[in-house]
Amino acid sequence: MNNGGAEAAVAPVGGPQPLEWKFSQVFGERTAGEEIQDVDIISAIEFNRTGDHLATGDRGGRVVLFERTDTQDHVGHRRDLEKMDYPINRHPLFRYKTEFQSHEPEFDYLKSLEIEEKINKIRWCQSAYGALSLLSTNDKTIKFWKVQEKQVKKVCDLNVDSTKAMGNDPIVGSSISTSSKQYMANGGCTSNDFSLLSGDLPSLRLPMVTTLETNLMARCRRIYSHAHDYHINSISNNSDGETFISADDLRINLWNLEISNQSFNIVDVKPANMEDLTEVITSAEFHPIHCNMLAYSSSKGSIRLIDMRQSALCDTHSKLFEEQEAPGSRSFFTDIIASISDIKFAKDGRHILSRDYLTLKLWDINMDSGPVATFQVHEYLRPKLCDLYENDSIFDKFECCLSGDGLRVATGSYSNLFRVFGCSEGSKEATTLEANKNPMRRQGLTASRPSRSLGSPSGVVRRGKGADNSAVDANGNTFDFTTKLLHLAWHPTENSIACAASNSLYMYYA
């Protein structure tokens, strides 16, 4: 578009310009040849509501907190800022704050089952009195943590000089008198001579308590356990600030943050006969504004919106969001690749973003006829579904996220890649980035533009002799299935993304 007038005319229709992403920071960068321990691999990422803090969880049960620092560097008087003849162009910068051991490996003796310490999800709670609060969960147990500063204090400024004290002997220079006096049986003294002896202290000073340093302390305030028979896949805070939900394969429970020994089962999809089980719950999330609404996804590719005001047990849904299969497209892998691994509400609660194995879908909660946009993420893998099934890669669960303004969505891929798509009307933005210090070097890969629906046949899958751990897309780029970017999060107020590549946390801005 070299014509300026034409460009101006189509700019509103085409939406915002594509973002140019730049490397910001990396924590725990892997050195060449370094062997990565399984316990160090990051398994959860979450920004808090303001974006001033970031939490990560790993397979070793640890939670690491980071705090934003760039906002503190520019604090000043308004008059001084107005004198500057240039704008302050800053992007979110974080530093390590603290870490703590959230979960330990356990053993269920009744079921003879080992429970991993791996952190499945982290959710921030509302802060109070300067303390940071968050929920973390492994497969079975949810914990409520409070992290706050504790002052280390010490008594000092004493009369006694500790350097002159030897064992239990009298302290030289103290006000202890060795002169002979008349003492009564009850301990009283018959002498009225209270004068200080030569060399005694001229006055008595009371001990003073002073603060030496301030340490961050993490305390587990509550433990929510023994409520799930199956592995917990989701936790989500309610907008009322008092309750949260936890979901496993067959049930969703409602908790009060203040009560750890009781929960209410609000969704139960377990059939009377387990042989009749056809789908399981894969993800669940509260509506960001309406405390009575929540959504959960299933392994059949559907999303159900429920209203807790309708009944105590939400067996029926208010709305069902699913996409109809294209005629003749069904295959052995159809149900597997349709399973939704993650859902996220937009900040305004109007849209829901879902991720299945091949695509990202954006849904309007007021329109249940189908997704308003479909973004092709792994379409090049469709001919290799057989190999992906053999090496279990087809069961990988990729997360998704939306920008705070709702104009873009992002999700992870293989070879430590992640994709960013523009979802405003008319936008053709589709960017592929790699989790390293040069994120734009894989721009040779052109991600598929969003479409209204898939509608493409699955094709014929030919079984090979062995599973292959690589694939080549239409542009000739090779992908490694052993390196995958499953977890990422978008800053709530700025165009900044944090993503996990194995044990490293990469941060980018635009």
C-alpha cells in the first residue's frame, strides 16, 4: 500500500498494526551442554491482576516470585517529569523476589499411588495489608500461601559490654557492687548508701530493639485437600474475592478461601457406570466480572457456560459452544485433536479463547453457533498425526492467553516457538517467535491467517514404521517435538509476554 490515502482509508478496517516483538529478559538461561533436571522444568506461569508480580511453578514443587522494577525507577515529581522533552518509553522489567517450596511428593496409601509435587496451576488472590496471596495446586492438594515481609529485630544499646564479660564472673565496669552490706532475710538492704562506686556506669540505659533487615517469609495459611479423586487440572478465583473453584477430570468443586475442610460439588459428569464415560473436564475458569458464571471445557471440544444461580448442582448448562464437524472429515484422531487443553476469558468477559491441538478458537459468549475466529497453529502437523500418536505428542496440553486490550491472542508450539495472532476485525497479524534472545529469527515460518472455521478434511494418515520427533512445514522449517513451549502468560496491561522454555523463563515486549 504505497497510496497514503488508500492506506488511511483501510486502516480502521484492518485493525492495529502488527507488533514488533523484542527480547526483554531471561531467568535461568540454559548454557550450552547443560543437562536440565526434570524438577527444574517450569510447569505454571501467572501474572497477578496489576502485572506488578509474576509467579512460576516447577515440577519440583517450588514457586518462584518476581516483582516489577521499571515502575519504581521513574517515580518523581510531576513538575520534573513535565520538564522532560521526551516521553518515557519503558517496558516491564522484573527481578527475582523470593521462592518457596509449595508442595512435597506424597504417597496415597489407600490407593497405593504416588502424588507428584509438580505445580499444575497458580492463581493470584487479592492482596491485603501489603502481603501477596496466591493459590497453588498439584494433582491432589491446593494450598493458600501468603508472602509478606518480616523484620528481623535485635536487642542492642545495652549498658553491658559483652566483650568484657567472661563466663559467669562479674562484669567489669558494671553497677554491681562488691562492697559488704547488711542484707535482711527477705532480700532488703539495711544500708542507705546508693552512691555509685568509682568506675561504675554514670547512668542506666534501657535496651533498644532495632531492625537489622527485612526478609520475605512465605506461610501456608490453608490446605484444601481430600476433595478430588482425579488429578486437578484447573483452579480459578472468583471475582467476589471470597471463593474459588477446582476442577478435575469429572468434577468441579466450589471452595471458600476461609474454609479448608469443606467444599461444594457444583459439576459432576461422572456416569453411574464408568464404561459409559465419553468425555472429561479439561479446564475451568470463572467469569472475570460476574461471580455467578463460569465456563468449563471438555475432551470433546465443547465449552459449557453455567450459571450457579440456576441450581446448587449445575448439571445443565446455560450455553453450549461447539463447532460442527465437516461432513466426511471424521477419523480415528478426530476426538483426540478436538480436546480443549485450555480456556481463558477475555478481560471484559465477552469472549472465550480455547486451545485444542491444532487450532486456537475465539468464541463470543452471546453467539453459540460457532467460533468468531479460528487460528491455525499446527495445521502442518495434520499429515503426521499417526506419528504424533505413537510418541504421545498428540496429547501435549498447550496453554493460551489474551492481551489485556483483547486485540491479540497467543499460544505455544514446538521447537520452543510461540504464535501471536491479531483477533480484531480485519486483522491479518500472525507472528511466530522463538523463545531465545533473538525471537524474530524464525520469521520465515508464516503462520496461517485466521479463518471463520476449519472445514478442511483431515486427510489420509499413513502409518509409518516408527515415530518421528520432527516435522517440516510448508516453508521447509523443521520442528522438534521434544522441545515444546506449553506455558505462557500475557501481561494484563501491557504488550509483554512471559513464556517457559524448559527451565528458562523468557520475557518479551512490543
